[in-house]
Amino acid sequence: MAQQRVQRTGAVFLDPRGEDRSLRVTWHQESLLVVLSLWRDNVCAGTFRLAADEVPDLIALLRKGLDESYDAARARVTRADQAG
């Protein structure tokens, strides 16, 4: 009996250093996990499996870092405006 292929959600993020480096993120709902994989050219260099229930913590960390980056950039612009 043939197995039915499960549709997956995913994305590829290109590394700004180039050299065909990328991060692939793939949801595996059937296993309740997200796989993060590092690629160079068309070769997978490594993977990390993140349990679906840990994804909110990762998202919160990324969001916090992004908020802090925006706050720091705003502070630099404010200081530059006040100095000028």
C-alpha cells in the first residue's frame, strides 16, 4: 500500500554571506516538530529538530531581539537628531 505524502509548510532563508548558504525551516505536523537545516550548495550540513511546543519560546526570543534592535536604532537616530 502506498503512503500518502503529507503536505509540509516551510521556507528557505538565504545567508547574506552568499556561497549558496541557506537555512531551511520545515514544519512536520505529523511528528509535531520543526526541522531547521543548514545547507551549503545543495548539501545539508546539519539539522536541528525543535518540538512544536517549543516554537513559541523561539518566536518570543526572536521577537525580543528584534524589538531591542529597533529600540537601539531609534535611540541612535534620536541622539543623531539631537546632536545635529
